[in-house]
Amino acid sequence: MGEHKGSKAKEKEDDDMSAYVKPIQATPTLTGNDAISIVQQVLKAPSPKSVEKNKKMLEIRKRIEKK
């Protein structure tokens, strides 16, 4: 049986699309000191100085948004 005219166009379109697909990268795994360091950073409470700085920045942002 003969090929349909549209099937070659479909193949060309598929070839064009494959150029835009990025390869899937493996998810990095954390072990040892790196994992411990990240967990410690996540569990660490912010310092009073950084909390105060964030409050001031939030107030400034609110004033700017009102204008």
C-alpha cells in the first residue's frame, strides 16, 4: 500500500520538534556533610536582626505599592 502524503509531513514535523526537547538529567543525590548542612540551614531560626530587617522591607514595599 502507498504512503499517504501527510505521513512524510508528520515525520518532518516530529523531527523538527525533537530539536527542542532537552534531555532529562538525573536528580542529584545528597549524602554526608552536604545533606547535614542543608538540613541544619532549613531548621535554623532567623536572627532577630534579620526579622527586623524583613519587617522594614515589607513596610517599604507596602508604601511603594500604595503609590
